[in-house]
Amino acid sequence: MLRSPPLNKSVSTSEPNILNIMDREVDDHKQTHITIRDKRRRLSDENYDELTAFKMEMRSLFESFQETQNKKIDIMCKNIEKVMAQTSTIKNTNQDIEKSLDFMTNELKNLQTKIEGLEGQRKEVVSQITKVEEKCELLEKSLKKTCIEIKFVPRAESENKETLFNYIQHLAQNLEITLHPSELRDVYRIPNRKDPSKSVIVVELANTLTKHKFLSSSRKFNKTRKLNVSHLGIKSNTSPLFLSEVLTANSRRLHFLAREFARQEKYQFCWTSNGNIYLRKQEGSPYILVKNESQLCCMLPQL
């Protein structure tokens, strides 16, 4: 019979009991864990009192801080309420202002419409006034178209209508003009308050033909001799005498401006005829009828 080989003690002949081993290890671990765990130490009375006092102090501080914060929060809430109330008031005020602005805007639009209407009426009135002034100017020129004026005639001590009529008769004789009594309608003096020596004698003639005779004859006379007061029959007085046609107030001003313009712009001639003012640059140049002041302004050279 064959003998089986001897068993080796180092070699396991069967599988170990793994579950039992694991259970033992867990028990060992639990035992170890329980043994190394320290018990909670009990505080002494002195330490306990200090901790309690610290807790009380911290609680007091927290309560004080909370109370302060509550007060601040209350104040903030009140301020917020005030701000909200003010905001509401401002909102209402803004609404009122917007309503007022809308009302004012409508009123301004109405006023603008009225102003535009009044401006249109004003322009129409100005246009009508201008037309009336032009008609009055034409009427005044028509009334003065047969009149002449004599300047720088001294006043006699006992001057009357007869004296003035005699002056004109003597003047007509010296100018070699045949003057019938019917051609002389009226003679009168216009006094000058500021300077009596500058008073003017106005002569109203029957027609424009006689008027032009006096004016043209005086110009011819002045080319050879100079008219003076002695030609009116006033003896021992040789002061210069000037004859011209009677102009309206507007024409007198325009004539003055035209003379200044002619002097400034070197125009040789500036004269009046039938109440109109004329300019001429030089002999042979076309004449210019001056109608108003704006025309003179336009004729000035642009700087």
C-alpha cells in the first residue's frame, strides 16, 4: 500500500473562516474606540460662574445693540414715511404744475393767435395810414402849388396887408413881370419864434404860370445881379433875398436831406419843382426824382 506524504504545517489544508475573522476585527475596533474615548470633564464652579457672567454680558450687549438698531430702524421708517409723504406731496404739486403749464401753454397759444391777428390788423392800419398820409401830402401840395415864399424880409414898424402887397408889386416890377391884381390872391407873413429875422412871407398866386414866372425870373436876375431887400421897395437895405416855392413839412425835410446827400456825394444840382425834389450829378446827366428818405439811403455807397 502506498503511504500518503506527510502533511506540511505551513500549508493550509482548508479555507480560513473569513467571516469569523472579520467579526473579531470589528469587535476589536469597537473595543479600541471605546477605550480611547475620553469622558467630558466637568467644569468647576468658578469657571462655570465666569462663563455664565460672560454669557450674560454678551446677551446684554446683544440686547443693547438690538435695541439701538431697533431705534435706528424706527427712525429710518419714520423718515421713510416722511419722505414718502413729501414725495406724494411733490407728485401732487408736479401734477398741479403740469396742469398750470398746460393751461399757460394754451393761453400762450391763444395770445399768439391774437397777436398774429393784431399784427395783421396793425399792418393793414399802417398801410391805410400811409395811404392817408400820401393823400394828405398830395392835397397839401395841391394847395401850395401856386405859392412862393420870400425869406429874410425884415418886418416894418407899421406892416400890414397893403404893405405886403406893395412889396410883391415892387418885386414884380424889378423882375419885369406883368402882375395883374387878380393874379395876387394873398400875402401873409409866417413868424419865426426862435429867430424873428428868419420870418417868411408867403405869396399865394392865382395860377402856377405866374408862380413859375416869379421863380424863373428870379433865377435869371440872380445870374447878373443878386436880389436883395431893396427890390421890395425897402430903401437903404441890401440884405440878400431868396425866392422859392412853398414846400410841405415832409418835402422840406426831404429837401434838406437831399441837399446834404448832394454835398456829401458831390452832386452838382439839387432843386425843387412843383413840390418835388430832384437831384442831378452833373450837367447833362439824367435827373433823379427823390421820393422818400429810403431812396437816399439806398443811393449811399455800401461800405
